[in-house]
Amino acid sequence: MVNGSFSIHYSLFTIHYSLFTIHDSRLITHYTSNTQPMKKSLVILFAVAATAIQLQAQVEPGARNWKTWFISSGKDYRLKAPSAYKDEIAQVVSKQKALDSAAWQQIIYWNAGAPGYRWQTMMTGLWTSDAGPNGALANMLLSVGIYDATIAAWDTKYAYNRPRPYAADSRIKIYAPRSESPSYPCVYSVAAGVATTVIAHFYPSMADSVNHMAQRLMQSRIAAGTAFPSDTRAGFELGKIIAEKEIEYTKDFVTKTPWDGKTPEGPGHWKGKFAMLPMAGHNKTVVLDSGSQFRPGPPPDFANDMAELKNYKQTFGSMSNALFYASNLFWDDLLNKKIFEYNLYLNPPRAARLYAITAIGYYDGFVACWDAKYTYWGIRPNQYDTTFHSLVPTPPFPGYPSGHAALSSLSAELYSYFFPAEQAFFRQKAKDVAESRFQAGIHFRTDNEVAVVLGKKVAAAVIQRARMDGADDELTAAKRKAASVKKQ
């Protein structure tokens, strides 16, 4: 918990400094390593920091103008003005006095991460184990829905500037990270409204569970002193409305054309009793023109690749690498980690934006990869040479290009856009993942090399679109101001 004026401003400095360095950490490094006197470098550093603080002292007030993905704008979903909150103060005070162990556990649980964090981790577990056609779409809709609804919530927040309960009455304590954004509507409840609607739509057996979770979340925000009851109700309904709009908007994204059951004849093609998602490459994309926009050329004969694979000498390290990336959701966990490390979980619009861009990249990247897989029906190593045995089970779909390698390459490029100071780290991890599929014996090296190129192309298209949403504009202004200080 942040207490005291100094702590508040220091916390804001940390958040905004992190946000600035996300987009060009090299700027400050360049200035402070310059041969000019240290005094001038410090002037530049503090000018940059001061500009960032001025831009976001109230937590991204400009986010209300950021472009949305599947709704017209945040302003078009502005809520009506809230009623007077004085009658709700007693409700918050009463709830805090009645806090028991179970209520404290809920506060602690929902305090962790950005408003969408808990729902994102739940969806990751759902869609990555979903063999049906809608998993990638469900994941994308959750993330994009939370982002779009957050932008709409930000428009309402700064239209009415309702104070937080802990700021409205000294009897109310704050039991959560302090937020400098207005109270109405509660953005955690907004995320819950989106999540319950999306999850219930795609996984109806979970509808009751997620709605109970949402109710506990809303009660925890009231008990934490960060939201009035009407804030949570309004936020939840806003999230539901936007999720329903976006489900309707994307209802035809997943192709309804059935697979004809035919597989190519002749050698060099994948064969199997069950082909997983053979029509996914025909799904409608978000950023790409179609799944075929960056389709690679046909695969070669894999004779040389097979010889390389059979002659490969496994080590403890190579087997560990193969098994690690075959059994972990590395990139999802890494994004959550970076959002925590850069303090972006304290900035709901920024965090939601990163989750949304990543989910769109995954979705379009998946469609593009599956387009190529079922265009060429590339054979797997253990089918090319039936005497070869892989380290891990071979997936039930063609091998060329590698899905793991493509989405890892894509993730590395997206994360490099988000956190450019760590580009080398992200790209090395993408190489490790691609190599792990070769080490596991389920992909030829060519599968991975082609996939890495495909992933980079999809990521570049997604980043190009993301740069148009307005979120980078304020940071660009900060850079320009810093440059003008340098010239003085």
C-alpha cells in the first residue's frame, strides 16, 4: 500500500518512468552516456521524467481517446452520470468493519495484477487445452474486449471524475494499490463483465462459476475501499455490453465450411486418422488481409533435414530444452511477469493494450500458420522415417511450418515493441523455442526456420496497426521535449 505524499509521487515517478523507457529505453542511456557534463544529462533525465509525470499524473487520462478494435470508440459507450455517492459511504464503511478472513483473501487475490490478469490466466488454461475451433477466438475476444471496455471506462471516468471512496471519506481505508484514476466505473468490474460474458459464451459449463467469481471480485473492490457499489455495478454492465457487441461482431470469424476429409496423395505429405483444425487457416483475421497473406513457399524434400535429425546427438541440456518448452506456456507467463516488473499492472489501459495486441497477434499468427500447414500438409519426421522416434508425442496436424516457432517468433517481436531494452533476450528465447521443436524430434529444422520468418511478418503487421491507436503519442511528445532540452 502506498502512503504519504512522497510515496505517492515516488510511485507515480516509477510508473511513468517505466512507461517511458518501455518505448525507447535507449534514449536515456544515450544521453547519460554522452560525453557532455553530467549536470546537463541530469537536466535531460528530469525533464523526461517530469514530462511523463505531467502526462499521466492521473493514470492515462488521454487513454479515453485511444482507438479501439471492435467498437467505434470509447466515447460512444459513455455511461450516464453517476448519482451522489454520499449514500454509499455507509455501505463501504460497514463492509470494511465486517471484514473476515474469507473477505481478506478475496481482496488479496484480486489485488494482484491488472484488472484483467486473473481472467487472462484463466483463459490461457482454457484455450490452450481446447481442441475445438473457437479457442483462439475466445482468447482474442477476452483480451480485446477488456481493452476496448477499459477505453470506454476511461472515457466515463474522466467525464465525471468521481472520487474514490478512500478519498471521499476519512473513515474508509484503502486495502489495495492506490489508484489516481476516478472511481466510476470500477475497471476491475469492467474486466469481469467482459470475462464472464466471453467465457460463458464459449465455455457455457463455466457460466455459473465465473459469475460467482465476478460477484466476489466486485465485493472485494468495495471492501478494499477503491470502489462504491454503484461503480462496480456500472462497470460490470459496461463490460457485458461491450463483450456482447464484440461476440456479435466476430460471429463469422471462424469458418463454418466443413472439411471435406481429403488429404493429399503421394509421398511427403502428412497422414493421420485425425487432423486437428484443418479449416482454421480459412478463419477471418483481424490485422492480416487473410491467413494466406504471408503464406510461405512449399516445403522442400526433407531428406537432408531427416539426415540431420537422425544424426543429432542429444544431451541433457537439449532434452531439458525440448521438454521445458513442450510443457510450459512460456510466453504467456513472460508477459505477465514483464507487466509486473515494469509496474504496468498499476496502469489498466496500458496493461490491457499489451494483452490485446498479444492476443490479436496470437490469433492472426495461428490462422496464418494453419493456412500454411493445411496448404502443404508437410510430413512429420516420424512419418518420413518410421524408424525414427521423437522425444515427445507428435501433434495431430502437419508439421510445416512449426506453430511453436511461429508464435514464439511473433511473441518475441511484439514483446520487443513493448519492452525494447530486452529485445535480445526475447529473440534468444524465440530461437530456443524453435530449436526445442527440432530437439524434441517433432519438427524438421526447415519447419522452424520458415516459421520464424512467418512469425516476424505477422508481428510487423500487428505492430504497424498498434502504432496507430494513439497510445504512443504522449510518449513521443515526451521524447521531443527531452530533445528540445538537450539543444538548450
